[in-house]
Amino acid sequence: MNIEYDIKSSESWSPVIYLKDNIPLWIKTYYPRAYKRNELLIKKGCLKKIIIIPDKTPFSQKPTGVFTKRIETDLSIGTIYINEVYLSYLWLCCCSIYINWYEIIHKPLENGYYGLNIFKINPRAEELVQLGLNHFKLASTFLTSTPTWPDYFLSPSIQNGLIAEDYHGISNGIFLASISFQILHEIGHIEKNHGFARYLAFGSKNKYAELSQLEYKADDYAIRKVGSKRSSETTVFGVIISLCCDLFFYKNTNRQEHPDILERIEKTLKRIISDNNSELYAITCIALRLWDITYSHNFNWDENVGDTYKNLISGIAWQ
Ligand SMILES: [Zn+2]
């Protein structure tokens, strides 16, 4: 890929270094259509750089005007910026959500038991479920303090292959699907010339509705591009977790310029999961449950909404 992946950091503090070196390789391997499209954009001069910012400052402590977002595109110069701390945060979210999904949703189902098991995630849960919860709690510290990665936590850098039959390897695969979806979302903004549309929207009476539409269009673009591996569970995990990660910023960010994140998630779920009974709907439930416990939101989980995870999502009362 001709995109200049400008890896400025040579420090080895972040276990995500291994993974970010593989981002271009991964896009080329798994999403050849997106890869070709990116090359075309470069020829046209629309996309110039994807830069990973080696920035250890927690998101919450950044002064305004400084790079404060996880992933951001400067449409005028065709550059996508990705915050390195965000990559670590994202990996931990992928890892914690996957562990809990596997342990409390998938395993029981393999043994013929289908139940709304997400309440098994709690501070006194069994060891592996606890491990997932603790990884999520570690991720949450990345938002408010200088991140450190304790030795006894799982780390992506241990793994050499992209996919392996273990939590590290699978989390790595999900992480890459997730970051790829987010890069494709940004490329969607570039390719559809949203810079100009955004400029027009700011002068409009329906500013927020119009800006929301641009986000849905960029999501649509990204979903279509990752669609070449549509059947892959890894991709579904990656896309859903990408959006759920935004949920965790919900209370810390001014979201006015973006559509309601739950609405974005629900639209996306409908597009990428065809079976209403799918256990993949539980990914969102787990994300919400982890978020609920970690930040003591005390959501009202309506267990009587039916017997599917899809219904459980719509039954959650939250503000
Ligand atoms: Zn966007």
C-alpha cells in the first residue's frame, strides 16, 4: 500500500506496536477491494497519510485544540490520525468482550443451553469471566490516567500470528477488524467528499440531522467494504465493538455532532446480522453490561423482554 503509515513512535511501551505495524498488511490481505480503493484515492490525491500519534496523554487531560479524539480525519489534507492510546484501549475492549462472549454465551450454547447469561458478569464471577471484566476495567483507566499495562494482563504483543486459537490471537483478529472498520469509515468521509457536505450542514437549520446522515453514510461505506468477509464472525465482532467503544465515551464527549450511538449500533446490527436469534447480538449486551458495571450506571435490564439478545438490547433502559 502506498499510504504512508507514519509510525513515529519507536518506543516499545505499547503492546499494540506489533499490531499497528500489521494494519496495512491486514487491509491488503482481508479487504483487497478497500486496498485497491485506497490506492485509487492516493492517485487522485484525496488520501495522503494515516498517522498513528504516539501520545500517552489520557484523553480526559488534553487541552482543547489538541488532538483529543481517538481517530480523526483532516479532510482538507487527506490525513487520518489515530491515537496510539486509543489502540491499546480498543484492544483491551476487544479482548474483554470476546472472553466474556465466549465463556458465558458461546460455551453454554455449544452444550445446548441458551439463556440470557450476561448477568454472570459481576464482580464475583468465575475466574475467566472475571478476567474479561478486569481487562475492561483496565481499558477504562486509559481514559483518565497515564496508561500502564501490568505484566499479568493479556497482551497482544505476545502473539506472532494474526489469528490463533486462543484469546490473544482471536482478540488480535477482532482488533484488526475493528480498526479497519474505523479507517474505512474515515475513508468513506474522504471519498464521499463529506468535507464540503459538512461545511454546508453547518449553515443549515437541520444541522444535526444532516451531520448524522453523513455518519450513517460513512458507516454504510465501511460496512460495505468490510462486507467481503461478511460471513466472518471476526468481522462482525470488530465492527460491533468499534461502535460499542464509542459508547464508552458517551458521557465524556460532546456528541452533538454525531448521531445517537445506540441508534448507530442498532442500524449496524440489523445490517450485519441476519438471524434475529443470533448469539452475535450478545456482543452488544456484553459491551453494555461491562460498561454498566465499570461505571455503575445501574441500567434497568428488563429480563422479561423476550428470550433473545436482540430483544434484551431494546429493553435496556439507560440515560
Ligand atoms: Zn465519522
